[in-house]
Amino acid sequence: MSKDITFTFDDLKRSHKKFFVAAFSLSFFSALLPVAPIVYMRTIFGPVLNSDSLSYLFWLTILLIFVLLINTVNDWLRDRIIFAGVVSFTNKLEERVFRTTFETETKNWSKGADILSRLRIFRNFLTGNIASSILDVPFSLILLLAIFFIHPLMGIFSLFGMIMALVIGLIMERSEQPYSEKAMEENSRSRRALTEYFRNSDVTMTMGNFDRAFNRWQKSNNKYLSYQAQASSTQALGTSISKVVMMVQGSMILGVGTFLTLLGLMPASMAGNLILAKFIGALAIRPTMQVVMGWSQIIQFREVYKELKLFLQDYTVEEDAMELPSPMGVVNVSNIHYQQDGTERKLLDTINFKVSPGNIVAVLGASGAGKSTLCRLLVGIQSPTKGSIFLDSVPIDKWDKNSVGMHIGYSPQEHQLFEDNISANIARYDGVDRDKLKKACELIGLNEQYDNF
């Protein structure tokens, strides 16, 4: 194995903790530096106008530009750190999932392919705006604290608005989740059905099943669209309510401040701070609102996170196969049996034979007799229920697949060329050696086509 991929999900998280710590530290500045324009505005309409000083205005403006430039660099640096961490994390997961999938029984390959597609959702979420907003939420409490210093009652109203946004998000999650889960189930069912129909299109059309097949698929797809519409409707309702809460919160800060001023509980000289509190309150609640409005993505990410963790627990990496010299080609099949899972029928029963190098063996039998299964067992794609298969006195599953695979030619019943030209397919993507390619073409009767390759 070229790299150590025997890690657990928790091991991988611990090894990438440094990226999270760095990004979280920079989030402090990402959350607080946007206050600079608000402070600039307050200073302009206070000390600057009262001082009647152009130099004061000039240097204050220079300072604002400098702070905003720092904020831009800080946000860029944080995004780069997050991206680097996520790419490193997912690349290691992809290698682990890819290898684990292909080392297990073929019945598990579809699960591995699904997990690889889930990794894209995992990556897109962590590099998106919602994940950045989650990092900003703890530091937004510092901005709320600033409003408390202006007046505690104004701070309480700002805190109330943030809590309301979170409560709305939780309520919407519980309301939307059942519809989202059912929509995903129906979508998977309709996609599987569609794939089956296209795979067996000849049979479907020949036997006159097109209309019935379409009706079955449409029924499942309509259920998916219905559940998706209900989930979207619930999410839209939550988003609309959250926006209203945000607008009310900003207006209430002004209203409460004015109320306190009219009652004489806040000096009239502090009236300018009301506008300051309104804008700070908007900045404080913004990360929370973005999290609430992206709640469906958070739910999806949480489910993907659980699936990835379970996959790594259920599908462990096999130990490295022993390093062996190139095989001589002696195949020894010893008392193998093969029985499909969930059935009592033995597809292969007490098979014994030995093949020496240079011999050609033909396996004949009726359809369903187990010829293809025997071939899959011989090359190690599947394991026999009982018995052993040896290559040069070494069990076939103990050979390193990458090493021994270069000495095996295998063509299943259903075979497709990989994406690339024919030369790359023949060379197995290991670099095209023109002499070896010509020799291979001569062996299989493609002499005339060689020049076109």
C-alpha cells in the first residue's frame, strides 16, 4: 500500500484539527473587522465634524481602508486554509473509499460509488458560505456584548432576535426533515428504476412494456416531486419568517433606544449610538441568519457525515498483501464451493483442478452453470464459500492486486472500454510502450488497426 489509509474517521479529524484551529482563529477577525465602517461613520458624525479637521478625516479614512484591506486578506487566507484542509481531508477519504470498495465483494461496489458522490456534497458544504458562517457565530456574541454596553435592554432585544432565529431554524428542521428524507428515498427509487429500464431497453420495447415502465417510473418521480415541493415550501416559510425577525430586530433596537431616550434613561448625547447599535446588531445576527437560511444544507451535511463515518467503520482496509515475485502461472483450485447469499443453491460444488503454465483450459456448461462465477473466483474478484484457489502455491487473495493484475487478462461478459483511446486501454493506463503495444496487437489480431492507434 503506497500510503497509510488504515485510519479511522476520528483519526482523520484529529490529523486535520490544525486547519480548523487556524480557520477558527481567523474567524475572530472576520467577524469583528466589518465593524470598522460603522465606527468610521460614528466618528465622522461626531469627533471629525466637531474638530473641523481635514487631516483628522484624511488619516481616519486611510485607517479605514487599511483595516478593510486586512479584512480582505484575512477572509482570503481563511478560505484558503479551509479549502486546503477540506481537500486534504476528502482526498484521503476518497483514496480510502476507492480502495476499500474495490477490495470488497462486488455487491458492495454500488455503496462505494454512492459514498464517493456523497463526498462531493461533504466537500462543497465545508468550502461554502454556510460553514464559514458557523465559524462566525461564536464571535458574533462579542458584537452583542457591545450593544449591552450601549444599554442592557437594547442588548436583550438583540439577543432575543438571535435566539428567535435559532428556534425558527430548529422548528423548520423538524418540519422539513421528514419530507426531505422521503424525497431522497423516492428520488433514489426512481433513478434505480430508470437505470434498469435503460439497461434492459431491448426487452422493455420488444415485450411491449414501455407504457407500463414509464407509468411506474412517473409514479415514483411524482412522489419525489411532491415531497420535494413540501420540503421547499417549509424551508421557504422558515426563511421568510427569519427575514422578518431580522428586520424587526433592527427596527426594535432603534425603537427601544428612542424609548429609553424619551424616558430620560439614556442621555440625548447617546442618540448617535442608536444607529451604531442598529448596524452592529445587523452584523451580529447575520451569521446566525445565514445558518438558519442554509439549514437544509446543514441537515444534508449531517446525514452525509454519518454515512461516511459508518462506511469507514463497516468497511475496513485489508492488510498489505505480501510482496511476491512475478507469478509463474501455476493455478491450483482446491475443493471450492460457492453459494450465493440468501439461497441454498450451490452454484459451484467441490471443484478441483490444476493448470500448469502454457496450457489452455476451456470451461463448458449450460447458462447459469457457474462459468462466469468460476472466472471471478479465479481472478480474486469474489471469494469461494469454501475451499481455496492458489496461484504458485499462494492463495489468490494474498497477492497484491496491482502487482499480480499486470499478469492477468480478464474479459467479462459485459465489458466496456474505459474513457480514453484504445492504446491507453490496452496499456492499462501505465504509459504506452509502442513495441509492447505492437506485440499485443499482433497477438490479438489487430495488426491492421495498429497504425491507426
